[in-house]
Amino acid sequence: MEIADYKLQKMLTAAAELGAINALKKAGIMQKDELSQREAFRRFGEANVRRWRLMGKLKRIKLGDRNAKVTYSLTELETISQSEKL
């Protein structure tokens, strides 16, 4: 299967962007990597976020008791979203 030049360029650009985000996160330069559940639903679609969780692709972050705010990693969400687009 041959990949068109523009598609290959798009894939490489997306991979580079995600790599840069992960490097910033690991280096501690990127301070805020969490999105509230509401913001994740708004940016990526509620159905997508729920589907990714059910598939085990996405983990929710919930610190504290059962009434604690649910958040998601922006890096994880971006990675999953980009991988589905390719």
C-alpha cells in the first residue's frame, strides 16, 4: 500500500507534535496536562471520550473521594485523537 506524500507528511507532523508534547511533559516544562471531564467532552466529543475509556485507551484521573473531580490527560487525549485520524 502506497502512502501519498501529503498523507505521509501529515502523519510525520502529528507524530512530531505528540513527541514534543510528551518530551515537555516528562521534562516538567509543561505544567498543566489535565483537562476536566467537561472540557474533554467539549474538545473531543463525549461519545469519543466514553468510547476510548471503554476500550481501555484512556484512563481517567480522579484524586480523592468519590465526589472528586474527574480529569483526563490532555496528552493522552491528543494522542488517541490523532491516531484515529490517521
